Amino acid sequence: MVDWQVTDGLKYYRSPGLAPNPEVVHGFFTRRGGVSTGVYASLNVSLAVGDRPEAVTENQRRLKQALGLSALAGAVQVHGSRAAVITAADQVGGEDLPDVDILVTTVPGLGLLIRQADCQAVMLYDPVRRVVANVHCGWRGHVANILGEAVNLLRSQFGSRPQDLYAAVGPSLGPCCAEFKNFRQEFPQDLWDYQVRPTYFDLWRLSRDQLAAAGLSPARLDIAGLCTRCGAADFYSYRREKSSGRQGAVIALKA
């Protein structure tokens, strides 16, 4: 059963793998409950798409309020594999970190924000070392194995053991809609096995396999199984609309 929550009019999905952990708060938000209008209606959290800055600021404030957080850290996401480790809330100063697709922190009350409209937001939590990460993973991230890179970073910088980690892959492009007509040029041949029918790929299974290959226990991997393109009522989708907003996915250590 999908664990939907509604707080102050904001609808969001909670991972059943992360939800039982009392020291972490998180939410994969939908597009519902914000103040943006037009093609950005209504909970758009990205300035990069052309929405009004005051609307985006208010929408992000609502995300913080819904999860009881003191601050949010976001990034200018570029489909790369660069990481930012945030050690203090004032390190971000309200500005997006440049050219980052992996956000990591040990600061309680600081939410890590990934923006997406078909790409995956993949949350990681280590209850032993008390560290959280949020990863922006599109198909280019899969090709670069950004999920393996994120696990390696937690291991090298925080001493995390992969078997201790929880992972949650949120709503994103499903195998029903993940068409890549130029996959022979875009994907290395070892990823062609994830083709479920001609030109369509199961990126959810690919994420699961890449996380398992990095050492995570299959019992601690959760895939939402919610397609952003099919879920027209709830999610922004670049594949469906081209011109659209971005929903937010946030994880934090509880203050």
C-alpha cells in the first residue's frame, strides 16, 4: 500500500523503508498544495523553469513547514556525479549549490532538496553514522553509476557500511513510459538488459541493481513504483508536458 501523507494541504509519499526510522524525516512531494499558477501549478520548487521567484520561495517554505525543518539545501542539478557534503546550515545560505547532484549532511533539521520531473530522487540513510543523502539520478546518472558513487562517498567520508544503509527511490519515470529511442548511443551495452520491450527501459530495476551492487541489502531497498508520467494528476512530468514545474523530494535528520 502506498503511504500517502497530507500536511497543510501538501500531499507527499513516504517510503515504508524509511518511515519507521524515528531519527529521519522525509517526503517525496507531489505538485499539489502550492501557490504557483499556469503550467507550474502548484507546488513547483524550481526557479530554473521560469516560475515567479516569490511563488517558488513560498512553495519551498511550505515544504520546510510540512516536515518541521529549519532550512533546506538545494542544488543546481546538472546530471553529473559531483557531491556536496554540508556540515553546517549556514554553509548554504539559502542559495543553491552549483553543479551538484549528490547532497549529503549530518546536520539535524537541514533538509536536502532534490527537484525532479521524471528523474529519480534517491534517498540514503545510515542510522549508525547518522548521515543522510539525497541523489538526483536521471539516465545519465545511471550510466555514470551515481548511486554507487554516493554509497562510496558515505563509506569513505563517514565510515558507513553499505549493509547499514536504507535507500528509497521515489516517484519517477517507470518502465511503462521510459522510452529511449537512441539507447544504442546513450547507454553502454551492459545496460541494454534493462530493456523491457523495444526502446523501453526499467530504470527502477536498474537503480535497485546498482544499489545492491554497491553493497546494500535488498531488504533495505524501497522502490515507490509510481510513474511521474502516468500520474498526471499528482506529478510534474517533463516527458508528458515539456513545459512544467519540478516537484521536491526532501530528507533530513530530525532536529
